[in-house]
Amino acid sequence: MPNLIFKNPPSAEEKIKQMQESARFDLGDGDEMVCLAPSNNPKRVPKVFLSNDCVFDCAYCGCRRSNANARRYTHTPAEMADIAVKVAKISARGVFITSAIHKNPDYTEELIIETLRIIRNEHRYAGYVHAKIMPGADSRLIREAGFLADRISVNIELPKSEGYKTIAKQKNKKNIIAPMQTIKNMIQEYNAAGYPKRFARSGQTTQMMVGAMRETDKTIITLSEALYKTFNMKRVYYSPFSPVQECDCLPGTSTPDWRARRLYQADMLIKQYDIGAEEILPGDFDLEYDIDPKAAMALNNLGMFPVELNGADYETLIRVPGIGTASAMKILKARREGRVTFEMLKPLGISLKRSVFFFTVNGRYFGGKMLDSPRLRSRMAADPPVDERRFEQLSLY
């Protein structure tokens, strides 16, 4: 393995700052780097970046080859392993190892794999590690990475395949989809009962750039639904586009962070509620600024409400704003022991502030005349969209 070094080596603090900047373009278990300093409340898996010296020229990425202002660096696997283990122990939640494409995808993947070997065999670190798979990486390298990392991922990045021809010309649909299929097949093969080693035991994830192609939210969530069903994704991450250069092929303004928040909420409906993209957004439209997707579904289908809590099935209950999957199961369990009453709802974890307009209990309606009122939409206004990138707590598994 060649000994790779920084060009004009920066200080440790500068290295961390540069990694933080590089990591903005690659989401995973967390959406931010952490400093090499103790934290009493680490919330996300910290991200470390092996190299920002990229041979690709994706127009939306600060690591692109044509960015003359970037101060390039490439860690040796030993250096990367040292940093990764430090931040993993500080965070107490593991580490996410990613990189730009240095020289070529297979060479970069080899650097990541060597880093993983040092972490596991020399540092004896047995905690959670998420490793990036480079687009087009050889299946042999994917296999090696999967046996060393708990989770692996390859980023699809663009919601429309034609985007690879315009803003990410060195990538294509095949070199993204092929590794995803390989990962899925290996997870199924190597994690079968009786196999001695676990392969990517926490599954695979991917990331999508939001807004770089002026696509609709319907396009994005339709693709996400397909990714979950086809490749058994554990998570799809949404990265708001932010201009890093003047380019006619890119929007001139950043994608607002509230849009990614709405996409995460729609994603939850797809993944946890098993509600399809077509039901969430029947037309080729965007999600709403001030109404969360589930509430918007209800407002667009008022004819199905109110539903009777003592008779509605599970699929109907979870479509009531304020009733989630857990509380729907609690309602069904309570019904097996007797009839549900209005007084039982709060202890069952149901948000009456949002749900009361959409149900009856034993034939009684408690929402006044709001279901037929034009003021219902304002009463259902969602949590105020946030102007930050920390959308939610992201679990490890």
C-alpha cells in the first residue's frame, strides 16, 4: 500500500476542518462531523473523510476535480484508522468512513478496506463502523468491506438518471445500481443461518441530492420507494443541494432545509407505514411547506373521515393524523379487551390535538364542526419548518 501524505501538510485542526467541509457532501448515519473533543451528549455517528482529492467532476460537489480552490489531502490508512477510532470512542456511537474518489473507485475502496483492517485488527475496535462503497467498485472489494464494516452504502445521489450525463458525468446508473444489488445479494447469502461471519449486519443505505436537478418531490419519493423494495435499504438520506460553483446546469439557490424535513417525513410513511408514493403525492407535485405529508393526505381525502376507532382496521387507523403505528397497535389490543373510550386515548399515546377531527369513538364525534371548516388546514399546520440541517435523531440500526 503506497504511503499517501497530505500535500503541504496542514495541522491536525486544519485536517479536521477540511474533513468537516468534505463531509458536507456525503450523508450517512449522521449529517455532521464531530470535533476531536469530548462530548457529554453525542447524538450522531461521526463522519471521517479519507480523501478529498477526487478524480470525478460532479458539478454539485466541493471535492470535484475542477475546484481549484480546494486544498487537497489524502490520509494513509493508518492515519485514517487513528482518527476514526478516536472519534468513535469520543462519540460512543461508532464512526462513518467515507471518501471522494481518489485515483479510481477500486483504489479508493482498497484504502478504505485497509483502514477497516487496521481499525479491527490493530486497534481492536469492535464497535459500529459504517463504510462507503465507491460507485463501480469491484464485487471482491465490496465483499471485503462488508465483512469488516457493520453497515455499507453506495450513494445514488441523483433522482433522475439523465443527471449523470449532465452534472455527474463520470458516474452512471449502472455503476451505482450494480453495487447496490451486489450488497443485497451478499447480505442474503452471507447472513443466512449457519454462515460463520456476518456481512454488513446493519444493512445498506444510500443518499440522494435534493434539488440539484429541479426535480419534484414525487420523483424523489417514488425512487425511494423503489430503492426500499428492490434493495432492502435500511435508510435513504436526503441532502439539500447547495451551490458550490456557478454553473448553468445547476440551480442558483440552495434547496431549503424544510424540504428535506418533509421528505424524511414522507420517507417514514413509505418505510414504516407501508404507504406508497402515489398515495402520498397522487400527482407529480412537491410536498407542502407548512403541512406534514400525513396531514396533507388526510386533508386531501376528507371523504374517508371520520373513522370509528372501535371498527377501523390497522391500515385505516395509521392514516389518521396523530395516530402512529405503535398507538394503532395499542388501539387494536385494547379493543380485544373491550370497547375503546375517549378517555383511554391519551394514555394510549394518541395526540388528540391532531387526531380529534378525524375519528369517532362509539359513534360520538369530538371535533365540533372542524371537519367541514375551511379553518381545518390551519389547525393542522405542521411543526414550523426548521432552518437547520439537523432534521431528526438518526438511529444506528
